[in-house]
Amino acid sequence: MSEPAPSKQPIRAPRPGLVGPFSARQVGLVAGLAAIVIAGAFVLNQPILGPTPTGLPDPRATFFIIGPPTEGLQPGQVAPELEGDIGGRHVTLGDLDGRPIRLADLRGRPVWLNFWASWCPPCQAETPVLREVYERHKGEGLALVAVAVQETTADDVRAYARTYGLTYTVGFDATSAIFHTYRVFGLPTQFFIDREGVIRSIVLGPVDVTLAERNLAPILAPLATPMPTASP
């Protein structure tokens, strides 16, 4: 009598949701953990946020602050002479060769006074603007005086001026005396001074050609009445 053949077990189809040997629940847990890790890495690599945006321009993007904000000079005031006192010593502004630069000698001419530094990124960015606009208006008597502050030596500033072909006057404020006289706290800072020595406008930060021209227009205008000339 032959033995009965072994019964065949039915082959079960895989349960829905399986991925290889893992269940759908296990796959979901792994995916969730991966998502948490990725999200954490994204957050850690974001820059630290500042205050909630207000919709106003952020001056830090274009204005390099180097001192505590102070109440500065105002349009309508007579521009101070380019001098100051440091430790009881009277200091005057000189150019890169040590020659004095005085506003009194520029009276009758429109003056664009620019406080800057060769290491200051927004100052570097606006250098071509100063060069272009000055060349356009120097025939009208415009005096552009760029006062370099917080520089190591006059030679460093001279090298910058030579590299970029600057033909306007560059002053070297070695002690920051003039910087303090004008109550400047960031770079670049611009003063637009009319032919009578009165500050007509002030710009905190760099200028483009349009902004420079807008501030120059009032000071380039001729005087309503000629200034008296000194008797010989």
C-alpha cells in the first residue's frame, strides 16, 4: 500500500505594503526619521535671523557701521573746516602728500565730501561712480574730496588711488580727527556742500550715478549773486 503524497501548502501572496523584508509600518518609521534628520540639517545650516523684517531698507547691507550712531550734522548748517582736536593736539586734513586741504580754499566751488576707506566693501563698490561723476562735472568747478579714515598708512591709500585711476583729491585722516568733527559713524558718508560752504544734503551709504546727480544738482547751480572778491 503506497503512502499518501504529502499535501501541498498553498503559496501565500505578499501582503500589501511590504518592501522587501520590511513592513509598511517599518518603512514609514524610517522615512519619518529621515525627514526629521533632513529638516534638522536644513535649520542648522540657515543663517541666524535678525529682527522681524519691517519692509524698510536695511542700512547694514550698504552702510558699514564703524562706531555708535550719533546725531550728526544737518543740512542747512555751515560745513566745519577739515580739522579737529585729538588729545589736545590740533589736527588738519592733508592729502596723500601731506599738503593741507581746507574748505576755505574751496569756497565758491561746489564740494562733495566723501568719507570712505579702501577696505570698506560698499566704498569699493561706489568708487567707479565717484570717478565717473567727478570727471563729468569737474569742468563746472566740482571739488570732490574723499577722506580716507582708519587706514594703516597713506601709501596703502595711494596704492588704491593709483590702481583705480582716481584723479579727485584724496585726504588722509590719520587720526580720525576730521571723522569726529563731522560726527561720522559709518562708511561711506557723503556731504554735499554748496558754493557758500553750507551743507545742502547728506547721504549715509554709497551712491549710484542717479543719486549722486540728484544731490549734486543743487550745489552745482551758480550762485544767485556773485560772491565778493577780496581786495588786493
